[in-house]
Amino acid sequence: MDKLSELVRERGVLLADGATGSNLFEAGLQTGDSPELWNDEYPERIAGNYRSFIESGSDIILTNTFGGNRYRLGLHGSGHRVDELNFKAARIAREQVDVLDHTVLVGGSIGPTGEILEPLGSLSIQQAADAFAEQARALERGGADLLWIETMSSREEAESALIGTSAVSLPVVLTFSVDTNGRTMMGLSPSDIFDFGNAAPNRPAAIGVNCGTGAAETVAALVNIMSARRDSVSSMAIVVKANCGIPEYVDGRIVYSGTVETMSEYVKLAVDAGADIIGGCCGTTSEHVRSMRGALDTHVRGEVPDAVAIESRLGSISAGARAQLQGDLSIAGGAARPRVPRKSRSRRRR
């Protein structure tokens, strides 16, 4: 059994960390800069971000490598530094957890390439897989315990990521961003996400959703994934890592609307829905994670939430997500059909 599965079995529900990008902005990162370059330039700031989540009670921390593939780094003239920057990020994280008296796992974060894959784009699945394999090898060498593929939206890129990460022996987590009327930007519903992972030749150890448009929509997606899971036989753990509310532009900077109370309620609903791993995405600080730890440690699992429960405690959900909760997958609102993603969306930061 791999380290991730062992820890899930030991602790029941695991708490992942919060955001990387939005917290680094608070530490001085400038809009348009590559966070991954800080693994070399400001390793003490990266270590501090890791430690903040460890001290807040995270069981899993993710490396500062979301955009660490050759295509994304190439936008900053650093496409040749994939091995170096991913290795350093994982090594810094490894140093933080190796001094602990309890187990915290290091997840090697792997985000989208930022390119459009065939047939809609020019990048082939094999080319993308090669880029993901390059990143995976460096993360493994740096000391990652697992690989965490996140914010996917298309089958093609998720497939290439699973092919690429199979180049190493680490367990893999795969999460998609459900942000378009109950589906990913490329049209996958939560049940599609589960079915894709469950049928994949290189089946991940865990699958789920991250990022998106706030905790309410993400919990709705989680409930719909769990419905698909109940209809099949699968050993995959289920992951949810929601944004801390909705981003707002206030006094010249991006601020997320989620409070510690909101994120605590989100954890309770995620536990009720059956998640095995719960974390926070964009905007989630160590303060939020500390409150999430408290909620996780004290909450007694209740009934699976329905649309009414989700909306009364976390806010509104989309018509598509609400319909899926009622077993209707026909509502797309024009947004569930595959469409070409904007590169600016693909470069989104956690």
C-alpha cells in the first residue's frame, strides 16, 4: 500500500494545505512573475509557506510547482530549469516535514501545461506527457511522497498527465476544476470525472475537484462525484480542495471572500458528503486551515448534504450543479459543451 492510502486508512480523513500562489503574493510576489522561480531566489519564503500549513495542522502540503512544466516556465524564459526548480521545491518541503514527530506527506503539485491539446490545439498527448514526466521525475528526486495533478479541465490533458506521471513510482492524486455550471470548462461533469479516473489504465490513488468558484459549488461537485462512486467498485480516495470564497478586487489587490467560519462549514459538509481528503485552494491561508483542522477534528459525520443544505450554509450553486444533485445531467446552460480554454484561465494560480 502506498503512503497516501496508508495515511487515509490510519487517520480517516486527511487535511491538505491551502493556497500557494495567493499566499506568495502576500509575501511579495508580483503579478506576472513565476512563483516557481522563488524556489531558487527566495527558498526561505517558500519554506515559510510550507511551515505555516504544517503548523496549522495539514496532513499534506503541496510543492510550489503548479506551473513547473517546460511550457509554463518557458513563458518566463526558464523552460530549461524544470528539473532544478521542481527538485528544489520538493527538497525544501522535504526538509520541513523530516524534522517533525508525526507524518506529513509532500505532494508534488502539477498543474496544466497552459497549452491546448489536440484535437482542438496543436500540442499532442505525447508531448504533454513528456513534459509531465520531466516534472514528475524531478519532484520524486526532490523527495515528494506523491504527485498531485490539479486544476485539469479536459480528458486529453488529464490523460497525458497520468501517462507522464507513470514514469515514476509515486501514488497520484488527480483533481479537476468544476467551474462552469456544474462542469469543467471543457464540459466534464463530476460523474464524468470519477468515471474517467476509475477507467484510466494508470488509475490515480485519489480523484476529485479543486479550485472552481467557491466552496458551495465545489461541495455540490463532491456530492455528485460520490453518487458516481456509489454506483461502482473503486479503491480511489475522493479529494476536494475548494477556493476560499470568490475573488474580489479591493484597493488594488485580489481578496477572497471566504471567512474562517465559511471554510469550517465547508469542511463539515465535505465530511458529510464522504470526502477522504479535504483542503483549500486559492485564497486559503494558514488561518483558514487552522479553523478547518478544528472543524475536522470535532465534527461528527452527518447526512449527505443536498442543495438546500449546501446553499443555506455556503451560498448559492449553479443551476447545472443543482440539477445534477437531482440526477439530471441534461442541463448545461450552453456552458457544458467543450470549448477552447483561454490560456489566461489555464495559468490560474492556487
